Amino acid sequence: MAIEIEQPSVGLSRVAVSKTHGEDSPYFAGWKAYDENPYDGESNRSGVIQMGLAENQVSFDLLEKYLEEHPEASCWGPGFKENALFQDYHGLKSFRQAMANFMEKIRGGSVKFDPNRIVLTAGATAANELLTFVLANPGDALLVPTPYYPGFDRDLMWRTGVKIVPIHCESSNNFQVTAGALESAYEHAESMNLNVRGVLITNPSNPLGLTIQRCTLELILDFAVRKNVHLVSDEIYSGSTFSPSEFISIAEILRDRGYIKAETERVHIVYSLSKDLGLPGFRVGTVYSYNDSVVTAARRMSSFTLISSQTQHLLACMLSNEEFTGNYIKTNRERLTKRHETIVEGLRIAGIECLKGNAGLFCWMNLSPLLAEPTRGGELALWKTILTEVRLNISPGSSCHCSEPGWFRVCFANMSEQTLGVALERIHKFMGQRKNH
Amino acid sequence: MRLVVPLQGVVQGRGGLIFGSLIPCALFYFLQLYLKRHRSPNSRSNPPSPSASAQNLAELTRTSSRSNLLSRGSIVPVLISSLATSISKPNDSPYYIGLDKASEDPYDRIDNPDGVIQLGLSENRLCFDLIEKWMLENLKDSMRGREEGDLSISGIASYQPLDGTMELKMAMAGFMSRVMGGAVSFEPSQMVLTAGATPAIETLCFCLADHGNAFLVPTPYYPGFDRDMKWRTGVELIPVHCRNTDNFMLSISALNQAFNQTRKRGTKIRGILLSNPANPVGNLLSREMLCDLLYFAREKNIHIISDEIFAGSIYENEEFVSIADVVDSEDFDKSRVHIVYGLSKDLSLPGFRVGMIYSFNENVLAAARKLTRFSSISAPTQRLLVSILSDARFIEEYMATNKKRIRNMHDLFVAGLEGLGIRCADSSAGLYCWADMSKLILTYGEKGELELWEKLLHVAKINITPGSACHCIEPGWFRCCFTTLDKEDIPVVMERIRKLADTRAASRG
């Protein structure tokens, strides 16, 4: 939605002045509060603890060890010139191969990925936007189950001009997508004269921290086939599941059904190394598509978002190292599981229930009993209190378009164990105080 | 007989003893049936593993209803966007066709002497030895963690500011200033870093113009602008023709005429897109012209984007004047001026994807900063560049050597062409020359030019860029990039052109 800014001299575009980037929402306002007063275990123990950033810092030591032991990843030797000149949007073959292998490994080797179907982008943010440009025209719609990652409003809608129509999910069935919810969303889009072009799911889900069940995936795929629309599966947290057997990729569903063209031609997977490998600074994302036209168009469009050839080289070395990747995936999973158990237990002792999650870098907390009124306003008031009094930045469900007020996403992997302990203490104290009132 | 062996396998496998003997038989039979029915012609499909389980059985019974769904469902293939459809079409621009052909059959003096010589890519390969030497001596230290704060892996692994780290912005500010002769200083806080100049230009366009608006662009211009500025933004590029008689220098009257004509047909002009140094001609805009352009922009209330990506590739002793220098020294409205820069040309690192938007307009910077999330520079690369750009001694040596080597190649190449009767436009910068090959055209006009281009590519096996791909109004001009060559290759190029020219002269009688 464009907002007119007084321009005394020369004007800007609608994109530039629009608020679709969403950075004025509480999701981002909390980050600002953190930036202004960040917690530090030594120098600022009363600062704001950042629990609104889904970053994985629990396995840095493994990355560091690899880089120490493998200097050839950071240097090039005789290949430097070719690498420095390499700006081909196909991407380094060795890197695409390594990414395909890594994606296969995460899925326990149960599906194969073809490196020639991998399109590289500078992060999953770019991958999601790029796919939207490729699959939908301005003014078309994508159906997205709620609650969803707040960044989608910006990534899928801002420059593309595409609309998100929510598929409303409810706590009564753990926020799983139902056939009824899909149909409702589709009808709602139609009633607004919007052309639905696809469904975008996140599996494992952000902010729920839960993998999507097989039957739900099949239901969604059948719906996509029936309506002849696309299905984008953002599997960015696929390596962050606590138990490997609980994650089912849409790729496995396709495989189980025999890779029928009528199904595969509409399925696209988004992946990235920002969460599973804890490397968001590297800016590495991919679009994996079973549709040749999509691969071609996406690849050409990726000129606007190429990954540094230096980084591609480094990661090609790292991800081709079977010993490293095997150990990393296993150890990372174990550590995340432990962190998750710690926070869930800590919250339970404080009297807070979470959705029973099995993946991701966060928990989906139910604070609805604490709301002064069961409304969005009540939720935001509680969020503000927690930010200013408890000094924790957590993400309110309304930023994620959750239809039920009172749910909050709290991240647990972007801090040390000690900091997590401090955060839990603060929560415990806060809950204790509330009980006494 | 066939069932006995797999039966044993099943009983000993994951199904375990629970399944007894009859159930595995039945399940395996159904499995065979399932496989027969769903054998896809696609070689990528791998059949499910033979460890039978109840779940497989459940799936098998669902099979028939799903195949009904599919046969009812999609006879019509699923649609992609109009944008995607137009992008996926085979490239019809000679610029891209030439690049593809040259990469399929690349010339190598020893391994492939009959290959296509690449003169269509403005890449600078003349000073890699210097960069390689620097890497050998400094890389390990620059990449490894040191004690000073956030230089360990966590320093580059975590989320960085999406518009670039302050360290890199400061290093880039210093580098740009040196590149542009030290006449102007750049403010790191006015920079937004992007993964290459390509997204920098597109992002600027998204900030300054709406779908359907237009930019005035002097011709001939870099063919990539048609992609970068138009594809996803929906913006139009209006050519402002420059001619050989003026040595392809822009004139305000031509600009004015184009502006008025465009406005008459109801299209809103949002700005002028300049390349300075110019690509493909290689000439520089004078201080006076820059002032005139700023007056013009103020009068029409439009923006100016100045793509200065070749600022460090000046080989003559002419002074380069950045538009930043002019707005600083005169009293112009800075809010309409934006510069695009990058390290692909001046530091020969196109693979690393380092570009920037430099603007004096806070609102543009605020919007651009948010947009860079879609095209941020990779953190390890940022760290490496901070090291290399901060090495003042190396940068000085590099720039001096680079200038010398470009000039040498330029002089040799241009002399070679002159020996064939081919004249080049006056230029003082860039990695290319702008050659007048109109004498070699059989029928004067765009068709004739393209015919010559095709013969040069397929017969003479040299990839050069025809002026029509650059929207040049006068046929016969070609851009030849000479910085991807070794000195020894120049006679080879000239010989091939001569052979073709002789053939054509002979056929003309």
C-alpha cells in the first residue's frame, strides 16, 4: 500500500515508499529494542535478550574446526583466476553437486536430487521472492498457511505485487492444514477476484517448530493438482529436526507416487544453509524445481542474486566432505534437541505450555492465559510488557498472522546455554509475579 | 520359486518376525503390482525399498482414487508467470548468443587454436598475477580468525547488516576515492552494498520508478541494461541517440528532444541513466557536460543514475570526473544523484559479486537498504575484500600497473585494427574499443551489420558485440574487448579479420 511522502524535489517509486516491507511491525520493533540495549553476560546483564532471531549458533565450533583443518577450502591454489572470473548463473558444478548431496543426506538418503535442477540464490529470502516472480503475475495470489514467517509478507509481496491469502489454521488440531481451510482460502481469494497461482508451505514450519505430517502433505499436493496450481515447499529447517525420521520432504511424497509429471511439474523446493548449517552471513539459498521452464527462468533471473564464487568454492569443499557433513548433521541435531528440551522444561516449570514441536530453532508458546483480553491488542500489550519489563524480545503471533491471540515464538538456538538459562530465570520470575497478583 | 528368496529377506528385514510368513507374501505380491502400475518413464524414479510395511499397503489402496484425480485434474500444464515465460525464451540478442558460442568453443592458443576468440566480455584479465600473488601472501591471515573481536567464524557466519558491513563500506569508500583520483571523498553511510552492480542498478530502478515509467539512456549502451533495468521493474528505456560526428558524445538538445517526445505520448520519465566512462564507446563526460546534465535534471525534476563502474579503467591521461565531484563542488540538488559502482571491472573480481549504490538521497538509501536483503554480498567475501582493499601499497601498485597494461593492450589492438583500415572512436577508458567496421558490411544497415557479426562469429570465429545490440543508431560499429587477450593473440585476431575482409572484397568483385 503506497503512502505519499512529501517530496519537495524529486519523487520516489511506490515500491520505495510502500510499507509492504513490514519493518514497522512488532516483529522488527523488538529487534530495534535489542539493538539499542543488547544483553551481554558480562557487560550488560540487564540488557534485552534476543529471542526473536531464528539463528543457529550451537554448532559454530564444528565449522571452525573444519576450516582450521582444511585451509584448501579458503584458498584456491591454481584455480583462483577461474574462480574470480566465474559469474555464470548456472553456479559452480561442484557446489551444486555438493548441495544436492547435502540435501539428500539430510533426508537420510531417501530421495535423490539432480544438481542440474538446483538454481542458486543469495539466500532463501531471494529464492522465495524469485520463485514468486516466476510462478505468479502481479495481482495474483499465493495461499500460505498461518501462522507463517513474518518475512514472507515482504519476500513474496513487496516487489512482486503478488498477494498472500492466508490458509487459517487452528490450535485445536495443532495448526495443521485441513482440506476445509484450503478450500476456504481458495474461495476467499476468488471472491476478491484474485487468481490463485500456488500454495507455499514451510516444512518444518516456522513459527510452529513442527514437521508437516505425511497425510497433510498429500492433501496439499492433491489440492494443488486439483486446482492446477504450484506447490512451493520451503524446507529451510529440514536439517534441524530433532528426530530425522519425523521429517518428510515433499520430494519423498513425489517419489512415493512415482514422480508423475502432473505432480512434479508444479512442485518447487526452497532450501538454504542459513539455518541448518548456521551460515546466514554466507547468503546461500537454492530453488530446486522439477519443472524445466521454472529452472530456466529462475536461473536467468538469479543474475540479480548470485552467490560469490569464493563462497561457492569454500562450501563445495566443505559439503563434499562426507565425514564433516555426517558428523555435523548428527551433532547439530543432538544439540538442538537438548536445547529444545531445556527450554520446554524451563517453560513448563514456569507454567507455560508450548506446542509439542519436533524441529526448528524455536518453540511456539501459548501465553493466552496471560492476556488481559483475548484480542490482538491484548497480545501486543503482553508482548510490550515482556519486552520492556522482562527484557526478552519474543515474536507475537499476530506478526505471524496467527488467527488466535496469545501465541508467541521464542528462539533458543541463537544464544549460549548460559544466556538461555538467564532468559528462563527471568520468565520464571515474571510468571511468579503474575501469579501473586 | 521367485517368491522364496525375497520372502526370506523380508522376514529378516525391518518388518521383523511379527509378519510371519503369509503376510509378507501378500504384501510382496501387492508391491510387485504397485511397481508394475507406477513404473514411470522417468529414469530418476527409484522403486521403493522392499522392506514391506503396513504403510505401503495403505498407500496401495489409495492408488486408484489418486489416478482418477490425476486424469481428471491436469491435462493443462501448470502455468508460470508472463515474466518467466518471456525470460525463458531463447536469447535473441547477439550479445548473449555470442557469449554462449564463445563459451562453448573457447579459443586456447595451445589446446584449441581454432576456437572462438572471446572479445565480447568486458572482463579484465591483465593483472591476475598481481592479485594471485597477494592472495598467496595474505589470504590465510585475512581469512583466519584473529584475536580482535569478530573475525572468527562466528563473525562471518552470523547475519550481517544486509546492506554490507561498515568495514567493507569504509574500505570501498577509500578505494573509490583513490580510483577517482582522490578528488572526492565518499561517505560509507551513503553506501548500500549489493551482490554485483547488476542488482545495484535494478534496485535503484525499483526505488526511483514505477512500472511503466521510463529512463533516458544515451546510446550506444551496455546491452545488459535491457535486462537489469527492465525485466522485473517494468520500466522502459528511451534511447537518446549519439553520433559518430560528435564522437558519440551526449548532447543536451538530443536529451531534450527525447524527453519531450516521450512525455507527449504520456510516459513519465523518472531519470537519466549515464555510463561514465561510457560503455561501449569508452569516452568520458566532461565536467561541463555533467553540470549541464544536472541543470537539465533539475529543470525536469528527474533523477540521474551514473554508472561509474569503469572509473578505474582509464588508460589515457584524461581526468575522470565523477558526478559526486561535481555535486560536491557546485551548488546542485544532491537528492537526485545516485552512483553505481562495483569491483568486477576495476579489481577484476566479477565472480565475487561486489557492487554498490551510492546516493545522496536519504529516502532512496532507506528503501535500498531494505531491498538489499535480496542481493547481499557473502560475508567471507566481504572479509577478504576488506583485507585486500585496505592494503594501500598493493592497491597503488595494482592501479598503476593496471593502467599501464590496459593502455598497452589498447594501443596494440587499435593499431592492429588500423592496419586493416578499421578506425576506432576516440576513447580514454574501459576494457574495449569501439570500432567502425562499416566498410566490411555488404549492405549498409542493421541487417548488413548483423550479417557481418554472424560471419565474424561463425567463420572468422571472433565474438565481438554489434552496435545494434547496444542500440547504436549508426550501423557498422562493434565493441571489441581486448583485456581478455594475451599480446600474442592480437595478431591472430587481426589475421582472422583480414581473411574475412579479403573474402568479402573478393566476392564484391
